[in-house]
Amino acid sequence: MKLDNLQKTLPLFLIFIFLLTLAMGLKTNFFKANKKASSLLSFDKDVVENIELASQDSSIYLQKESDIWIISDESESTSAAKEKVEAFLQTIGRLDDSKLASVNKDKEASFALDSESAKTITINGGASQWKLSVGENTPDFLGNYVRLPDSDSVYASSDPLSQYFSIDYFK
């Protein structure tokens, strides 16, 4: 008797699991092909001459003199570790639009990307300038929310950008 009930309910259970998996796949766009991610900031790191990392209470400046990076803030000026500056530029160059978090301008404050709380990264090289606003950490603390100037689109980065707003990082 029990074996007969099991034979009747097993196919129903398998159909339920299949439908549940199908529903989860549709909810997470599992079956939808993702568009190719585009870089948020396209620049040649070799032409970068200076960088400003500004938060509400302080600013850090990186200036390239010949092949040496000098870092300064309001209180000190010293040589920066070249490999750390290059790692920073590679991280910024990797930022892409694959993790769209919001397109609602009214939600900028909830990501700490409004004018009162956002940190900014400004990169200058040659006659070009690239800017990026950096907000709060993502929920997993492995990245930050970012936004380009004059854009309502907010993206989640895959790298923690907050660490760069300390002069000690680049020493």
C-alpha cells in the first residue's frame, strides 16, 4: 500500500520540482541572455597625470611626476607606492555596467550617491577628465555603489572602492 502511494506521488513531486526550478529561472533571468557589459570609464592608464579622491571631510591628491607618484592631502605629501596606484587604476578601469542597481534618481540618497554624501573620483590625463561618484558598500561589503555624473543609473561594483579614500592605502 505504501509503495503504491509513493509511485503515485513521486511523479507529482518531480513535476513540482521542475516547475519550481523553471519559475526560479525566469525570476532571475536565468534564461535571458545578458548583454555584453560595457566599461563605465574608458581611459588609458598610461596617460593619467593626476587623480583626486574627494569625500565630504577630506581630499587626497595623486600627482604623477616623471615615473613617480606623489600623494598628498591637507597635512602631508609623500611618495605613493606605484604598484598600488596601478592597482587602483586597473580596478577603476574594470568597472562595468553589468550590475545595474537602480535607474531612479529619487533613490540616490539610499545608495549614498546624492550630493551630500557621495565620494568622488576624478582622473585627469592629457585633455581628458573622467569622474565617478562612489556611494555606500553593497550589502555583501565586497563592492560599492557607483554612478557617473549626469546619470541616473546606479551600478554595483565588484571591488571595494572605499579603501582608496585613505592616504595610507597608497603608501
